[in-house]
Amino acid sequence: MANLPGPVMGSNAVGVPILTGQFANLSLVVEIAWGANLAADSGTWAWTDVTTDVQVDNNKMVSCSSGRRDERSVAGPASCTFSLDNRMNKYSASPLGLNWPNVKRGVPVRVRAILNDKSTTLFQGNAASLTPSFDSTGQYAIVNVVANGILRRLGQGNQAVQSTMRAYTPNVSNLVAYWPMEDGTSALSFASVTPGAAPITWTGTMQLHSNTTLVGSDALPVFSSATAIGAVPTYTATNAVQARLLVAWPAAGSALPDGTPLLRLFTTGSLAQWDLVYGTGGSLHVQAYDGTENLVFDSGAVGFSVDNTAGQVALSLSQSGSNIAVQFSTYTQGAGAAGYSNATVTGQTITAVTSFAILPNGGSTSVALGHLTIQSAATDIFENAQPVSAYDGETTDARQGRLLVLAGAESRGMFGSSTLTRMGPQKIDTVLNLIRECESTAVGLILDGHDASVTTWAHAALENLSTYITIDATSGAIVPPFEPTDDDQLLRNQWTVSQRNGGSVVYYDKTGTLGSNNVGLYADSETVNVSQNPNGSYTGALGIKALQDRAGWLVHEGTVEGYRYPTLEVAFHHTPSLLTNSLVIQAGGVGRIDITNLSTVYPQLQTGTISLLVVGLSHTINQFLWTTTFNCIPFDPWRVAVLAQTSGDTGEFIDHLDTSGSTLKTTADAGSSTLSVTTTTGPIWTTDPDDVPLTVSIGGLPVTVTAISGSSSPQTFTVDPTTVTKTLTAGLAVNVWKPPVLAIGGTS
């Protein structure tokens, strides 16, 4: 049992040195942000170095992990465990403890590695428990610390995010009162969420919580024959009044009777009553009355064509000199456009609103209404257009960031955010489920444990990654056993992808090597939330096209050939040269590792370079050892075709077109430097020197081609003889080796 050695010397040094036999300047830092305000920017937190109290006991050390297990799982909360020496009572949740009252669950915890003065966060999260205990000898007190990334907190409980209108509206400017009207079927009135505002009451028949047309709201009431009234709390008058309502208008055949007041405001000033009136054909007009109910102003009907639409309607009144400026407007959800009408009432005044009535004349209707707001300033109806439409058309990046802030976390952008899927309307669900919906719709990857929020990789950021680490299998860097997996657990050759509350597409592979004709049907399905709105001011894959892209990619990913290598363990105390680039992977949680010469060590395994995509990793560290286990998936599906430059471009991901059919004309011995290839169908192979080198597959063997000659079939391939590792018999198929595919559709 021992504490770690003393801190690194230096003016700004923190932590303690580790692996001193391999590194001249590597330190481990364990920190706790006592008393941190979790609602404040994490950059303001003050971190306390506790590394010298971290225990090394029976090989128990700092252990941390994050990320996914494989391509079909999702990342759980990152985790970190270590023990602290508590003999001085530093870490007790007791008034006698030296850090009381800040020793508590939720306190931020961070583990860093500093290599050559460059810091990399290995874990950041919050303490889930700080449990008092004793060391393995039972001699002195310790505290066992378990910390997790923010996904743990987001996954606790089952509280759903409110409707987008309900979440947004309480924060609008100049709000006087707000009644969501999403109340349940047993409600006796509509409660206000504004302090001091009395509930709305009604008479007549009301179908509570029954209409779901408005995507930005929970179910709203239908005013079958009801009239509702309410009082506005007293507020400081600003000589401006604004009222807004969400409305699901019936079709023309069941519309409100001509001349029906939809909303009536009672105001102070020279005019006492203002009516927003429905007219036949979906028109609206405004009427104003004095204190003796004499009609003073009528705007005349304006053809808004509201019949059979859903959205928001607004009435704004503001003093302009000795006149009142009147504006009434509508916004249709999903349409991306609003309608306005402006008028002036001369020689009159407006001060404040005191009360209101909804459908004051009653009558049999099927109109649904909700989210009534009263404001003390006139603003544009586009102010809350996004929540009205439940943020339909919002990028996955923007939605995730907004949801994180809503959950009290820090907003984070996505890696690769230049090509992002557009989300459909946001539903009512938990924050974690809604963030997961962003992940699946974007075909992305969400991790935590790297900072105070989440780390998200959009699909485009995972495509064509450069190699971070190249490991020569003959170097002994890989900790045995490094064993492949060959099973059908992740095989999928048919996918049905459905839009939530929308259509679906089916994509399948029948004839490929892992197609249903050859291995049987492996079908799966999922539901995503892609925008289907064609009216947004953006372009890209929407609706069915986006579903097709998604389904095609999933089949592509689910039929990748070859072995899978789920884990790769590397001991950096044995191979210190690999640590620097490993820390680059750790910083973002994702990276590419290439393994060369594997068949030299394991002749039974495939030849050529094996490329793996890291989607998760775990570290075990003490004074003398550092091992990292990488959770890996095949990188090959993420090779996306790139068009070559006009000359001199031999990039790894250049798209090489295949022939419709080519075979080896004559048998070639191992080590041959030339091959004769016959093209049986379609154009012959390119002879342009700028198109080589390229790799072809001959009977499943990757062969590097350095030149092609011949203007007709058969052609001569000059090849790297070291890649012809066995006899190739005549008649074997010749194809492009692992041809890149087209990138999944996105928007910009």
C-alpha cells in the first residue's frame, strides 16, 4: 500500500511522474473541483490536485473508460475509479473533514496525462460516490471514488422534456402571462405558468388534451362549444399589448361561423375591447370598441387562408404618437412563411390589457387552441417560429447543443458539422432519448468523459480518417491475445428505416458476398427523425431520400467482409513511442489504427494492412505501467470515394472505377512481377500512369499494381512482386480492392 510519489518539480508543475524509465517528462494528474458551480462555465472551475493522495494498492490504480463497445451499441457513461488516502480526513463528507462541505456527489473529477508539457484529458466527469473504506491491509482509511461522465446524469430519472412551446415561451421577452393549455383530461381549468396569473376557466363543452396537430405542443383542447375567460395580472403598462395563440384551424366544411370572434382583449386606454375575428374563407379581421360597446374600428377582412392549417396567430397593439398601430399576423407551422396585416386607429390610446375571452360567443366548433401569451411589447411573429414548428429542419448539431443547455449541461458542437442531417419535429421525451435521436438520425457517435459535456462525431467526421497509430505486429506492441471475431452478431443485409410518424424504406443486399442469397436474410429496422419539410431554406437529403441514404449505409456497414477485431490492447510501458499518437485518439475518443504485418505473426489471418476505427477505450495506469484497451470496429466501411486531382493524386481514398468483369488470363507464380488480365465485360482497365498505383483483389488477395499497359484485352499488369504471396490461378476474378463508396447524403 502506497501513495504515489511527490509532485513533478517546476513552477507550474502538477501531478506525479509515472513511467519514469520510459519517459523523461510524463506525469499523471488527478484533480477535483471542490465547490464548483455546475451551472457555470467549466472554464471557471478551480481544480485541486489530489494526485499524491491516490493509492497504489494490490495493483489498484487509476482506471477510466469511455465510448462504445461496437458499431451497433451506444456509448454508456464514461467511468473512472481510484482511491484516496483519507488518514488526514480530507475526503470525508463530515463537518470535521478538511474539504467539508464540498465532499459530495456531483463534484467534478478530472484525470489528465501531461507528456512533454502537453496536457490530455483522460477522463472528466462527476463523482457518483465517495465511499469511506480501508486499505487492503485494514490499517488506514481511504475513500473509494467512482466518477462518471455526464451521460450518467442525463440518464437518471424519467422526466420528459416539455413541448417545445412550453419550454421556450416562459423565457420570451416582455412576457406578462402565459397559459400553455396542455392540461390533462381531468383538468377543471387551464393553469398559468406565470406567477400571479389566475387560471383560465370555461363554460360549455371542452375536449381536453385531444388535438395533436400542432407539433410544437402537447395535445391541446378542442373548443366544441366552450367559451373561456381569464384575467391578466396587473403589470407596468408600456402602451403596447400583444396576444398570441396557437390554433389548429378546421377545414372549410367545419370552420367557425363567419364573424366569430376568436380572441377578445379587454384593455385600458380610450378603447375597451379588441376582437380578432374569423371570416368565411379563412380570413381574419380586427374590430375595436369603446367603453359603451360602440364599434370604433374595423380593419376589414384580410385573406390569410387559415382554413385547415395549424400555427400561430398574433394581435399586436402599440401606441404611436396619438394613434394606435395595429398588426395581426399568422405563422403556419412548417411553412417557413408568415402573413401580416397592418392598420392604424387614429386619435385613440392603448395602455394595457386587463382580461380576455377565447371564443366569447361560443358556438359549436372544432377549433383547437392553446399557448396563449400576453406580452407588453409588439414583436415579430417569427420570434418563436422555430418552437412553433418544434424546430423542424434544425441541424443535429444545433438540436443537440440546445438540448444539452436545457439539461443544464454545456453546449458542444459536432466534429464534422459541415454536413449534417436536418432533424424533424422535436417530440416530448427525455433529454437523453432526444440526444440519442440526434445521434441515430445523424448516423453519428456520441461519447462523454472527455470534458464537461459530450463529444459528438458526425458521420462526415468519421469518413476517411487519417491513420493516428500504425502498429507493426512484429514489434510486440500488441498485448496478446489479439484474436479476431468471426460471427454473424452484427451481420445485417436488409434494413428497414422509418421516419417517426412517417414513411419507411427498405434496402437490401441479395447478391453480395454477405447478401441474403449467400448467407440468408439478416433483417433489422430502426426509426429516425429526419426532417420531411421541403419548405425550409436549406437543401440536402430530406424525407424519403434521407431514409434511403441511412438504410443503404447500414446495409453497407452490416455486410463488411473479413474478421472483426473487437479489442486491441497496447502496453505503453513496453512501447512508449506509441503513446503520443494514442493521446490524440484519447482527446476526441475516436481515431484510426492500422496494423501491418499481422499475417507474419499469425499466418492464419488476413494479409495486408488491417485498419480499425476506435470507438471506445479504457486505461489502466499506475507508476510503472499503462495499458490501453481500444474498442474497435472495421474502418473499411468508412472509406468514402474522393475524386482525384487532375494529376499526381495517389490519395488513399481516390475512387477507382471497376470493370464489369475481369479475370486473370494465365496462372502466375508467387513473386510474379507481371500479370495478364482479361476484361470480359465493359471497358478495359486504365493505362494512364497517373491512375496507379492501385490495389486490386485477385482471388481475395490484395495485389499492388504499379503500371497497366495494352490498348485491348488482355492487358499486362505490372505489380509489386512482394504482394503476390501465393500462386494465382487463371480464371480468378480481378476487382478493385475495397473500393470506396459514396458518402451518405447530408445537408450544408
